Amino acid sequence: MFDLAIIGGGPAGFFAAECAGNQGLKVILFEKDTLGGVCINEGCIPAKTLLNSIQAYNIVKDAEKYGIIIDKNASKFSMELALQQKEKVVRNMQTIVSDKFNSDIATLVQGKASIKGRSADGSITICCEDQEYRSKNLLICTGSRPDMPEIPGIESSLVCTYDIMLNSTELPQKLVMIGGGQVSIELAHIYNSLGAEITILEENDEILLDTDNEICSVLREEYAKRGIITHLNTRISKIEGNKVFFSIKGVEMTAEGEKILCDIGRRPNLEGFGLENLDVECYRKGIRINNQMQTSEPNVFAAGDVTGFSKSAHAAYCEAAVAINTILGIDDHMNFKAVPTCVFSSPEIAHVGITEETLNLAWRPHKIIRLPLTQSSRYVIQDHEFEGLCKIIVGEDETILGVHIIGNNCSEAIVAAVMAVESQMTISEWRKIVFPYPTIGEVMKGTLIYAQIPFEQPKYDRSNSRK
């Protein structure tokens, strides 16, 4: 009998196993593929490694700006070598995760697990590779997979998902991206830097759902300068050959690409592991949980992408820790309003907390402080051409409700904002924080100057339906 059984060895699963094992629980972890899940093996780590290679390549192209004289004709980008570096990083991460597992931490079972149901004593039986295992508690961390739209022609060999793109040495000269999510935005930067013409087709009125509209608009304008075309409010009718047929407000249009990337979101993995043998409540986005990661079934928990809240590894880690603390009887909960999002485009985007659009729709009074990142000397040193923006949203009681930043390396600076939102810090408390100099994060210290701005009722726009 185990204290905890975990299905899925992605970020939520392997971190939960580590936490529980270190707390003395007897843990068994089932993983049908490779530890690390999509994040380490297929998605986040591979993508960010390629983005790092592209960043280095762009620095080389602009070397003279940094006082380095090189022969530009002799420099070129090798996708083959970049993919080798990506595989090296992935193997290193796999090794780090695997090394954490030993008999003292958790029992690892490689294979496809299936829930058989409950026993009379309330324990849960799980079958894997013709063996049965019983556990007092169950944590479901089965992750998600790319969702595919029902578009005529979507089965074309030219249509691919991010994992295929991240393993291909081909350098297409034209790319069409269906969906303007994080994957599309990051891959657009990669392939545009290598000379490809990019067209992004987004069905909503703005890219990057749940991101501040103003920040998205700034990114689109910057991308447009580089030749990345973005069409909003599109309705795709079909795919024929290398053409995507779509319309905007009834006007028919087409976009051509040597490859067509589909990025309309991810679907939780709810099938294939016997979830139907438990009375777990699900909804459109995944398994329904409370802020302690408990499902509708006693002693059954869920964490990571399968919950549908935040499809990020950092959220999965925190959710896993909350689940383990709850099992141990430690008071803990997940604050989903303080989960940051980082988009590793160029310029980067990072944000946490509520958006201006959501506050306007709810008719909640607030004020907005906008600061250019060029108020940070470190940012000026690193980026001479893009001004950047830090947008801070403050409630009527002076509480910091949201921080939204666009500018390179803002993914490192957002940490301070996360803590401010998590702790419901006010402007008065914020200005007591000492930020190191020179850093990009210190731009948020600029709220000192604007802390006494008179509060004004915002202008509401009922026509804006974006949340």
C-alpha cells in the first residue's frame, strides 16, 4: 500500500513525487514515456534552447553595435548545430530529473497506468504492465496535448505542430501560423530571424489570450516592423495545398506557406487512464479542482495542465507542492491570480495579475501607471532601439493588481511583481522595497515618483469583450 500514487511524470508529477518522498510518504510514480513530460522533452526547454541560439545569432549580426568587428559574410546560422545543442540541453535536464529518483524518494514504474477504481477501504487501485498497485491518495498529472481545429484540409502534410517544427532542420521561407498563442509568437521570432516570411492568423481580437491588450498591440507593431504579418478576427474556411483560406469581416483572403503551424491551444489528457472509473468532475478545460488541488473525489488530486488553469511548468510545480501539503495536513492553497506568464519573444513579455480589460468589464475602479523601460540604465545598456513598457495597475485602495511588461529580459524582472501581487502589496509598501541598481526590475521602483497620482475613474468601453 502506497501513501500516494502519481500518474504522469511531467513537472507536476516528478516534483510532487520529490516533495512527498522527502516528507516521508511512500510514493509510486507512473510514467509511460520519459520523465520531464512535454516541458523538458518536447516543448519549453527545447524551444527556449533554440531561442537562446537565435539570440546569440542576432547578437553576432549586430556585433558592431557592441564594439565587435566581424566578417558578416562569414557568419551563418546552422539549424543542425542548433538542434544538437538543443538535444544536449534536453539530455542534461533528463539526467537531472532522473537522478532525483531513487528508492528513498519514490518508486518509478515505466508504463501506461490505468485506474481500476476504489477498494472497500477507500484506497485506489491502479494497474500498470499487468501489475496492480494500491494507494491511499491519487494525484493526476497527465498533462495536455496540442488541440487541432476542425478545418477542411487540416490533415495536410504541410500542417504541423510545434514539436515537429522544433525537430526539423528545414528552414522554410514562408510560414503560416494558425493561432496567435505563445508558441506561434516565439516560433515567429525564431524563423523570422532566419529570414522567413511569417503570417499569423488569430481568430480573436488580439493575440496572446489573457495578456494585456496594450502590451499585445506594442508587440504586434514591433513584429510588423520586422515583416511579421498578423491578421486578427480571422475565420479560416479551409486549407488547400500550401494555402490557408480565411476571411476578416466577410472579406475573403489567403495566406501561403511552405509549412502551416497550428497553435490554437492545448487539450487536457482526460482519456486513456481510467478516469471514468472514479467520480471526478470535469469541465471544458480539464479536471475541476479547488485551490488546494482537490477534485470532487475524496483523496484524489490533480495538478498541471490537466486542470486547465495555467499551462506552465512554474504553475505546475506550485500546484504539486500545494497538493502534497494538503495531503500532509499542512494549510496551503494556490493563488491563481498571482501566477506569472512569460512569452520569450523578442521583445519579451511578462505579466502577472489582472488586466485593464478585465477591470473595465467588471467596472472596477483603478488607475494605471505606465513607465518606459528606458528608465532603467541596465535596459538602455542592453537595448538601444526598443523603448519597452512597464504597465502597473493599481486598485482604488492602492493595492497592486497587475504588472505587465514588454522588453527583453523582463521575464527575470517580473519576479518582484509576482511577490507584490501575491502579498497584495500597496504602492506605499512597494516604495519601501530596495531594488538593486542597475537592473531592469528597478524600473518598477519608478512608482515612487507616481505614487501620489490622484485617483480617477477609468473610462469604460463596453464594446471590448476581451478578458
